Amino acid sequence: MAETSAHDKYEFKKTLEILRDKKGRSTELVSLYIPGDKQISDVTADLREEHSQASNIKSKLTKTNVQGAIDSLLARLRYLDKVPENGIVYFTGAVDIGANKTSMESYVINPPEPIVTYKYHCNSEFFLEPLEYMLKEKGTFGLLVMDRREATIGTLVGKKIEAHRRLTSTVPGKQRKGGQSAQRFQSLRLIAIHDFYKRIGDAASEIFLTVEPKEFKGILIGGPSPTKEEFQDGEFFHHELLKKVIGLFDIAYTDESGLHELVNAAADKLTDLELMEQKNIMKQFFKELIAESGRASYGEKSVRSNLEINAVEMLILSEDLRAERMTATCQSCGELNQKTRTWRPGEHIPDIGNCSKCGAELSDIEIRDVVDELSELADKSNSIVHFISTDFDEGNQLMSAFGGIVAVLRYNTGQ
């Protein structure tokens, strides 16, 4: 999704969350994937055939809903002159909204990557697998941190570091026990080291070879000297993986925390990786926050105020932020009521509430996505907007500790 803007990726991810939560009572939800090279006339002919086949459905209600969904698709296709280069995806059907009621809903997605296969799918859920795959980070790095006492093997997939296996050794310390010569002790120690390195190599090869070859970008090895050099020189990896080693890096820890230390130590080798870009963005924010320069702003209220006076240099938003801004003027007392609510698909939507001044019921409520609103304010003031994943520690902290909204300011505004 390299050519997709961060905001488009956010919208794409949010739409998939909404679609994932939609359920039909029966096989009444239709998904239609049309590749860029597919003729619209062929798709129309197929849908008419599906409409005819649907007449055989025993349940009258299901038959009506399926045929209604197909009619909706046919109507939309009449206004489509040509299928976009990446293809187009339609979702429509009778969605169960509770209380024994359904609602006919339709969604259209212009995918960020080309649709490969033409597909018509009818089920109680929308078919999302091809689009879900587009959200997955494609590049994988193998991670190995080690010394002569222990080793931890993991992977870096996109921005997510995951530990897969931890090994401990039986290598004796450098001080020999009584009853054996120094030469024999050293010989036994070297054998134990070699055996441990072989166990590490076998375990790492087993894990790394399960990664799709075209997605496997390389291997990073970390640890104290000379351990990692001994391991590399001994060629303990599977022969297919030996040429994948990107570099050796000095690090202090060999447990799971060492995997994170390794990724940071290899920053220069990973400069093109989105993870490092996002880590550097968060590093800038925390630097201003710790320095108490007044150039770090966090929380919706503070950031919004700074955006309105064009003081924001960099707006930083969490990819997992799901919030809506509600605005209504009370018809009874004229009070302007504004409130932000956060919720995710599948959760209970918070009540709008009554007027904060007189308690009257609010009507004519305008609801806007907070991300869209803040992004527009940022565009007006030429602020840079960054979206940060929660797949790494600093990104998770952005969402959990700061509500998913922070900014680096151009100057100290005192708010």
C-alpha cells in the first residue's frame, strides 16, 4: 500500500472494521469483487444469472433480500463507465440491526491494491479476505539475539516484533571445577558452545523457513562480541538463509527485550521501513514532552485549540483512533453543545445525551469523524499529518496514554 496516503489507509481500515461487524440473518449479504480488466457487460450478465438462480431459494424473505441486493448492484453498475485500474468492490445486503429488523446497506470500496480475482459471494457475512490481506504488512525480517547462555528468536513483520522461541544453554562457565585438566575442560566447553549454536541455528532456520520467500527481507543478529561473530562464521543457518543475513549488531540483552533493542540498533539498515519512520516521529514528540519545551501538545482539546491558531507543526494520530464529534444547538435555550464520543464497531454507541445547560433533548445533531475534522484543520495550517500504528510500544502508548491525539508545535502557545 505504498502509494496509498496515510489518511486513505486509515479510512480503508476503518471501513473494513465496520464491514466485519455486519451480519445477515441468512445468506443475504452479497460481496462482488471486480478486477480492473473485467468487462462491465460480463458482470451484468453474471448478476442477472444470479438473480434468476435466487428465485429457487425456499425462504421467501431470503429470496426477496438476495434479489434486492442484486438489483441494487445492477443499478450501480449502470453508472460505472469503466472499472478502475485496481478494480472495485461492492458490498450490499439486508443487515440484521436487532429487534427483529433488517436494513438494506451498501458499501463501495476502491481497493489500494489491484483486485486479482473476479468473485461473487453470497453469505451471512461479507467476504473480506482479499481486502484484509491488503492491510497486512508484506515484509518480514528474522531476528536473533544471543550469547553463550541464552538466545531468543523472533520476527519483525511490518511494525510488529514477535518473539517465537527462547533457548538456554548448558555451556559451563569459564571457571573449571576440580578433577579435570584445563585442556579437557576447555575442550568440553567448546563442544557445548558448538552444540548450543547448532540448536540456535536449527531452531531459527525452522522458524524463518516458514516465511514466504518473497516476503522474507533478511536476518538481523544481535549480541555481545565475539558470540554473534562465532555464530555467523560457523554457518549454523540453513544454507538458504545464510545469504539473508543483513548485519551483526552489538546489544546488551538476549531475552525478548533484546529483540526490540536489536531493531533499534539496526535503524540505519531499516531506514526505509515504516516502523523506523513511525518510531522517529514518536521520538520527536517524546523529546519535546520530556524537555518541557511547551512544544508538545496532547489530548483532543489542546491539539484542536493549537490547530485553530495554526500553531501545529506535526499532527500525530493513532491508526486505532475511532471518535466522532457531535455538535448541536439546543432548540430550547440556544446553548451550543459539543461532545466527542469514542466507540468501535460492535460496541454500544454512546447516547447523545441532553443539553448541558437546560437538560432539554437535543435534535439536529451534526456528527463528524474526529480524524477527518482534525486532518482538515491541519491541511488549512500546512501541518504535517502522521498516522501511527499500535503494533509497537510507542505507538501503543500514543493510544493508551494520550488518547491517540498528540502534536508537535511550531512554538510554545501555553495550551
